[in-house]
Amino acid sequence: MAIYKQNLLCKASKIAAVFLLTPLATQAAEKLQLSSPDGSIQVEVTSGDYVQYKVTLDGQPVLNNSKIDLVLDGHKSLANDPNITNIERIQISETLYPEVKVKSATIENQYNQLALTFDNEYVVEFRAFNNGVAYRFNTRLNDSITVKGEIAEFNFDKDASVYYPEEEGFYSHNERTYIHQAISNIDQNNLASTPALVDNNGVKILITETGLEDYAGLWLLGNGKNGLTATFPKYPTKKEPLLPDVDRNEPITERAHYIAKTDGTRAFPWRVLAIADNDAELITNQLTYQLASPNRIGDTSWIKPGKVAWDWYNANNLHGVDFKAGVNTQTYKYYIDFASKNGLEYVILDEGWYPLGDLLGTVPDMDVPEIIAYAKKKNVDIILWASWLTLRDQFDEAMDRFAELGAVGIKPDFFQRDDQQMVNFYWKIAKEAAKRKLLVDYHGSYKPAGLRRTYPNVISREGVKGLEWNKWSYDSTPEHNTTLPFIRMVAGPMDYTPGAMSNAQGKKPYELITYGGKASDHQDFTVRFNRPMSQTTRVHQMAMLTVFESPLQMMADSPVNYENQQECATFMAKVPTVWDETKVLHGKIGDYISVARKHGNNWYVGTLNDENSRELELDLSFLPTGQKFKMVIFQDGINALRWAEDYKRIEKVVTSKDKLTMKLAHSGGYTARLTPM
């Protein structure tokens, strides 16, 4: 039978078609087909001795037959000749209206679903979208259950490659470099966090998850052949004893035999394959949001995206002032004055505002109530940093104190885990913060996996190798920066903390060869912890604010450096942090990325380039026809190849008919604001 229904919801308009089928017993071993709404993606599910599925795009293999299973203690799994007792097919077409508009003001959520009920009380739901496939388990068991393991295979053709964020172990900040290599080279000892991106004959498949709740996070191992397989951190049972002066690190020394103990009737996390036949399509993929559980906090009018004047990256380096800069009241009042003058919404008090190990204590020279009161007079709000471990140990009192002080958000840090115990703590923080109307920006964290939709006050998170790595490594290269949008950013917002004003060229370009000697590997960039610099041009850093998605976006350098470069700072301060519309102009993983984003009636363009100089066309046909726009452009200066801080500012009047040329230096960028006249 077919049932059609139409619902008008406050946050979504939906049209659904439901088809219920009860198969004969002989159908249990048959192959079942599911297609995306546009028919381009096909999923074939087979239930025989075990359950497996495969995926094609326009008839070409995307994912070869791959097994799935959920292994419970004392319960029959799907590897024991399961029988299908019911089949349900659903077609959904609805519009979602995100409370926090990361990529767009609306999301068209269209998919076809195949739900298979098995005789062991499992339900497996498959969803096919026009840009990907996802599946999840549901169980319908009365008592609590122990999940011993989960099988999730990802098998590809022999020539497939992967951008692999390899890890040393499950105890990690998940801040990795994406190593491009053949999948066949990855064996069972090569662990990686997610997301990871596979290139299978030119089709890109991003592997990640969403709806991660009361469960352990998804990681990957190789199989030494042409595939990857899921693995999960098991539940922690022993941890290293804490030393008296340790306030953040709690490594696991022993784990249980299971992934999770949880309710017997529940939905498990979605296993997501975001699929694109060209790199650029990955940028607008929003499956991790679409599949996540909806808002649970009700009113979200108090959630305010915005920019932050941040202290830690620049080590509180103020100069030309008549007080000693550092973690003190006078320094933070300077940050607040800078934020107020430039229209920034927030200042973060990072590490040092409380005596480490005691969120209820105070430190000399820091009058936090006075700082917060001063900020409010200047129309600036304060976000407070905290070590997760101290927060856990003083949770209720600390959360109450944050609210009583008048802070509007918290930045808990150094989690380094995503086992079930830690995942549940993330959810606890989000829930209790929402009760107190506090924003949350997780650092030292795992990737976004759905929590931001369920608790929209989770406004951003780290889990990315960001700008701060320039303080101690050579890893934050232009190639790394042009890789992140296609992998990590597909999972959700990333607090990369852009905006360095001290800029240098990194690895020496071919065009610059020193006279009479060997060229330096790192031209004029050097690692400096307290006075850091970027391995990019100035404009590359400026363009990051448009390219990189984070509703809570940092301006990471010193206020004094911005004031000395006010022309650049003024432009950066006006770039929004959430968007009504996103259009990808150019994209190639690890080489370049160019986007146009709309906020209100204004458009912004951001382009990042790798270590190779190039030119890209800027076609302005995305602008409304018949209207003139004032265009303010920042582009790499003619000498940016030698002096990375060299830039040129241009103003012109343009229309949708114009086509411009973006000249991108080695490690360069291009950014613009277009305002209707």
C-alpha cells in the first residue's frame, strides 16, 4: 500500500511518501535496490548469509560490496543468516531552516529511504541522496545492551586512493595532515580518524558519521587490499593516575571488551558516504547536518554567531602600550576596545584567567567580573576557556559560575578522546550550557558529528590542524589549507583560527633560487612560538575568513598588528560568519578553492591557492542581473612572491556580466566584498 501525507512544520516543509511492503520468506536473500531522487546514485542491498551493500554513480562503481553488522553481547547478529520480516520505503522532500546558517539559509533535504526489519529485532535504514548515501542500525530490544563491535567495510576498486588522516592512537586531538596514498598501501595497523576522502576512479567519497550519541566515534583501518574497515575506541576502564599539577591529560591505560553499553531500543549513528563526481561538489555537501537529530533546546534566538578577538595565538603580544602586556585586566580591556572599535562580537579569555585546576578560583591581576562588565559597556561579550578535566571535576559549580559572571560562552579544551564516555560528556556540556544560554566551542576535540544540529549552541569546534601549528611546526602549508575544505570542513564548522598578519613564504617556490648556493627549504618562514607567522601571503589569510566555515570565527593575531594594518583588519572585521547562500567557483583538492558567499544583499569572494602561482577566472554571473555592485578587492601584490605581506587593494564597479582574473601568487589568495549600489 502507499500512504501520502503532507506536514507543514515551523522549521521544515515536508512532503513524504511511504510505501510499506511485507516480503515473503523467500525474498530474504534477494537483492534490494534503492536510488537517489535524481536516479544518479544506486544502492544495492543484499541479505544472505550476512548483509552487504554496494553503490554506483551513473552506473559506475563507487563502493564495492561491503559488509555491515552490529555485534551485541548475547544476541544474534546479521552474520547469522538473517531473515527480513518487513520492508519500508519512504520518499522525503522537505526544506530545512538551520538555526545557525553555516553554508546556507535553507537546505533542500530530499532522499529515498529503504528500511529493512530483520527477525533479530534489528532495523537497518539506508538513505540515498543526490549527493551521497547513509545507513544506520536501529534496535528494538527491551533491555539495555552491550555493543561488542560494529562491522563497517568500505571496499573500492584496486586503483583507489585516499586522503588519510593517519593517527598514532585513539588518544588524539584529531589535528592531522591528510596523506594522499593508494588504499592498497594501508594495512590493519594504519589507524585514521574521520572524515577521510577516497578517490575511486575520479569519484570522491568522503567517509564520516553523524548522529553520534551515547556511542563511540568512527575510526578507520586498512585491510591491506583495496578497502578500509571501521574500528572504534572501546570503553575506558583504567586511566593514568593524575599528577597534582595535571589539569588536562588523562590517557587511557585499559579498555573494556565492548564499545558501548546503551539502551536496547534506539537509533545508532549514521555511517555517511558523501559522493561527488567533482571536487567542488564536496564544499556544499550538508549530509552531516541533514541526518542529525533536530534541535532539542527550543528557542535559539539568543545564539549569536560572530567574530572573536583571540589572545592565545598571538601570546598577548601588545606593544606601544603603557602597561605590561600579559594575562591581566589591562590587556583584556585593550582587546575589548579593539573588538568594540572594529565591530567584533566577542573576546575570549583563554588559558590563564583562572588558576589551573580550579575554575572557581582567581588569579592575580585578573579581575574577571570587571573585565566582563567593561566588555558589556562596549557591546562586546566574553567567552571563557576551560580545561575539560577541571570542568568535569567541578561541573555544576563551574557552569553556574560562568553564567553568574555574565559570560556568554565556554571553550572547553584538550578532550583528546571520542569513546562513549567522552562523547556523553560532550552532550552533557552542550545540554547544560544551553540551559544557561552559553555558546560552546570545543577544542582538542573530535570532528563534528551531528551535535551542532541537536544543540545549536555548539557553534563551532576545532578537531583541525589550524593556524596555531605555525607556532611549533611546518605543517600548516598552503597545500594543507587547500585540502581542509574538501575533507574536514564537509563534516562541519572548523575553528581553524585564521587571520595572521605576520606572513612569510614557506617552502621556496621554483622561481626563487638563491644565488650561488642551495635554496632554503622554508624560504623566510620560521617556527616562532611567541611571535608566530603564517606560511602564506597576507591575502591568503584574509580570504580564509570567507572560505573556512565557522560561525564563531577568530581573528587570531594581536590587536596591535591589526591596528598597524587597519585597512586589512577593517575588511576582515566586516566578513560575516554565517551565510545565506554558497556557490563554489573553483575547486581542486590540495591546489585551490574559490567560493562566493551571500549574506543579506552582499556577496563575498574568497580564494586560497597552494604553492604554485596561477590565474583563475572570476565569473560574476552569480550576481543578480541588472544591478551594479561596488567591489572592494584585496589581491596578492606584485612582490608577494618575495614579500608575502605585499597586497593590493582595488575598488571597481561591476555587474553580473563581468569576468575578472584572479592572479594568485605562490601560497596566495584573493578576496572581495561586493555591495549593491
